[in-house]
Amino acid sequence: MMALTSDQLSNTFAALADPTRRAILARLMSGERSVTELAAPFEMSMPAVSKHLRVLERAGLIERGREAQWRPCRLEAKPMREAAQWMESYREHWEQRLDRLGDYLRQSTPRAARNRKKK
Amino acid sequence: MMALTSDQLSNTFAALADPTRRAILARLMSGERSVTELAAPFEMSMPAVSKHLRVLERAGLIERGREAQWRPCRLEAKPMREAAQWMESYREHWEQRLDRLGDYLRQSTPRAARNRKKK
């Protein structure tokens, strides 16, 4: 079960590791789209866009209609939410780390530099 | 600038697309570790673990000390936070989608099945 979830997470992150695929997902947030509509903003051949769609489909991030001739693409929210939850579970740690870094930088600013800023 | 951010995001997601690398990051949450310490829980050769560490280092998710002989690994929080922010910016959309799906499933449950549950 653990392995299954891990694989799904790996597939989700791998699918997100491309700016075109992230842009496609962003467009699908507003509703379902045909492949032609999705391809329009990219300077890319239809086969190249179709390849990206297949990666997204295999990762379960989108679904393609079987009924209509134009096979509309729509977003599948669940895997994305699982990936967000994985990141969320560690968020507290990063925030603490970034806060500590901020504190360190403030404390280590030389007094002379701080005085200069005051003037 | 946009392209740079996109590349960083792609590198972050690509680095996260592996269960071993995610486990290494999880271990580093509690503090810096040597490569030997990081390798211990995995049934993996040191070169294999080193390869994963290089991927994490190139993506900027970890930093390796230059000073000590054992070159401790430590977490770099910033790229992870940026990836979490990217996901967060779309969260509202997924949540709405999942809520709508839940409503649909509740409404489309046949009355007979619901009555059966009541008994």
C-alpha cells in the first residue's frame, strides 16, 4: 500500500516536472478543453502536445472523455491533492528553517551597516 | 525570470519524483547527516545513494558542507517552499472540484441504496 502511494506520488511529481505540462494543467483549471484548444498557446506540434497529455493521463492528473469525437481533457484533482498533502506534512519544518535563516541574517548584519541604514 | 522560476520548479518536482529521494529529504528534516548515515536505512550501494544526493544537490534541495571531511548534507528549504506555493495557488480549484464530485456522488446514490443503509 505504501509502495503504491509512493509510486503515485512519484508519477505526479514527474508529470509536474515540465513547464508545458504545468501550463496545460493550469488551463484545465477553468474547465475541460479539446487537444486543439490546449495546443493553441504553445509553439508545438500536435504530436508533442499529445505526448504531454499522455504523461498527464498516465499520472492520473487528467482524464480524457471517451464519448465525444473530440475527447475533451479534464482535470483529475485527487493526485494533485495527495502531492500537496505530502508537501504540507513537511511545511512546518521548512518554515522553521527559513525563519531561523532570517533571524541569523538579521543578527549577523554588522552593526556599522545597520547604523548606516538608520541615517 | 519566468523561465528561470519554471526551470527551478521543474528541477524541484523532478527531484521529488523518487521515493528514495523523498525519504532522504524526510530524514534531513531532523538535522544534517553524513552520506553514510543517510545511506544506512536503504538497501543500496553508496554510489547509488550518492547519485540521489547529486540530483537533490543540483535541484538546490540540499547543500553539502565543504569544510568537514565528512561533508554533511543539510536541507535547503527555499525550493521546496516555492513548489508548495505553486501547488497552493491552485488548491482552491482542486478542493472545489473534489467537493463537487462529493456532492454529485451523494446526489446520485440511488434512493433504494440510501434507504437500505438507514435500516
